[in-house]
Amino acid sequence: MYELVIIGAGPAGMTAAVYAARKKLNTLLLSYDIGGQGLTTWLVENYMGYQFIEGRELMQKFEEQVKQFPIDMKTGERVSNLSRIDGGFEVRTDKSENYQAKAVIIATGKRPRQLNVPGEGKLKGRGVTYCAICDGPLFGGENVAVIGGGNSALEAAEDMVKIADHVYLVSLTHLTGDQILIDKVKSANNLTMFLEHEVLEVKGESRVEGIKIRDLKSKQERELYVSGIFIEIGLIPNSEPFKGIVRLNRLGEIEVNCADETGVLGLFAAGDVTNVPEKQIVVAAGEGAKAALKAHHYLQRLSK
Ligand SMILES: Cc1cc2nc3c(=O)[nH]c(=O)nc-3n(C[C@H](O)[C@H](O)[C@H](O)COP(=O)(O)OP(=O)(O)OC[C@H]3O[C@@H](n4cnc5c(N)ncnc54)[C@H](O)[C@@H]3O)c2cc1C
């Protein structure tokens, strides 16, 4: 039985791992990937110590730091269930592996929200993408659509007007992002906005060929001929495997107190998967550190 299992190797999980290792806890870091959302971030300008650094490079540096310590790491497995057992917890993964620990930190972050319209699933990776930063350069000189009206969508649109031939920005609402981004996007001469429009369908057989949209007011439908669609409509917490054991808020985030405690003894949560506001790398890393220190205190008390 491990003393501590940390689920998720984004900024929160990897920072927790370093803090746990420095306390010499027998720790397993268990994650689907290493880097989390940091891998989909182009330039990070707000992580202290670096004026700017690519998200991928920053996550590599996190990983190198974790690997300086003798902790077990397992990747490529998704946790599917967490339950209480005598003396701690059992973590089950989609590869039918079981791990047991006296304490657990959940740091599973968030993932992009889907539109859930016909064609989206079939054409994922064939023109349908959730990361303009990662996939934008693949659509040089083509027509693309960006879906969403918040900061992520506006940033994606701002990037894509420099790369694509023409960009359609389709939003269910008026634009809700920062004014500075709205102004930049509005000044582009190769961008057309369809506000208060919904996406009905992604069209295409083996690749995206277009999208069907509908005006919410007039109900008029139209088709936009695009080869790429960037869906930027927010993120949802990766909290499903933990539904039965922790309290979730209405957004599906794990509720924690200011010490990252979930209310279940020995079970902590940190980073974007929690109700802690301001989803940022530096915040997630700080919360990961706090959770590991709190888990250490808990394990010390347990052994007395
Ligand atoms: C496009 C974009 C740009 C951003 N730009 C910035 C920026 O410039 N500056 C900034 O500070 N922040 C930025 N952010 C926010 C920042 O990336 C997040 O706040 C931060 O990554 C959260 O860290 P986390 O460790 O909580 O979660 P995540 O980074 O989401 O990591 C979660 C980890 O958990 C793993 N995981 C998930 N579910 C499971 C499961 N069931 N089983 C096992 N493992 C699992 C994942 O594989 C991943 O390793 C950006 C985010 C996005 C999407």
C-alpha cells in the first residue's frame, strides 16, 4: 500500500509529487498524460521565473523536476473509480489495475466541452479540434470556423485570422470575452461573426466539409463551407470517477476547503478540478503543494 497516490500529472499533480517526495512519502503519481492542459498552451507569460515560455516546455521542466525524486510514476492509465477500503483508498483504472493508498490527492483538471451535435464525434481529429493553439497551423490558407464567444474562442480567432484564409466566429451569445480581445478580433478583415447562432451539425464524410448553423432569432439556417472547426466553448472538470465519494458543485467541480480537504478523511483535491477560483498554472501548482503538505500532516497523525 502506498502512503499517497496522486491522480493527474498536470501542474497541480506534479507539484504535489515534488512536495510529497521531499517529505519522503511513498508516493505513486498516476496519470493519463504528463502535462495536462499545459500541453495545449502556446505561450505562457504569467508563470513566475519565466518572462515567457511555451506550455509544453514548462511542463517538460515540471516533469524533469518530478523525476529528480524517487517516486513511482505510471502514465497512460485513466482512473475509473476511487473507493474507500480498510485503512485507506483503492484506485481502479481502465486497464483493470488496482492501487491502494492511505491518502489520495485528486488533481485531474479539466477537459474541453463538446458541442454534442451530429458529425462532431465522427470528424474529431479530421477537422474538428478543441485546441487552436495545437492544431491551428494545420489549416493555413483554408476557411475555418471558431465556435464560442469567450476568451478562449477570441484567442483562437485572433490566432486563426493570421493563419487561415477566412475565419467564421460563431457564438450562441454576444461576445463575453475581454474587450481588448474583442477589439482585436473585430478589426480583422478576414473574419465574419455569427452571434446568437447555434451549430446544428458538422458536415463531411471523412473530413470536415462545413457546418450548419441557425440564427436563434430568425431561425434561418445556413451552411458555412469550412475545413476546420475549432470548438472553444469552455472546459469541464474530470471529476466523474469521484462522484460517489466526494461532493461536487453544480459545475461538477470537487468542493474543497482552503486546505484542499474534500471532507473525506485522507482525501484531498487540487487544481482546476476543484471549486478553487482562478484556473491558472501558478494557482494549480500552489494548490498542489498545499494538498501534499496537508496529506503529509494527515499521514503523520495517522502513524502516531
Ligand atoms: C488553451 C489554454 C491556455 C491556457 N493558458 C494559460 C496561461 O497562459 N497561463 C496560465 O497560468 N494558465 C493557462 N491555462 C490554464 C492552465 O493550463 C490550467 O489552470 C492548469 O493546467 C491546471 O492544472 P491542473 O494540474 O489542475 O489540471 P490539468 O492541467 O488539466 O491536468 C490534469 C491531469 O490529470 C490527468 N487526468 C485527467 N483525468 C484523469 C483520470 N481519470 N485518470 C488519470 N489521469 C487523469 C490528465 O491527463 C492531466 O495530466 C490555459 C489553459 C488552456 C486550456
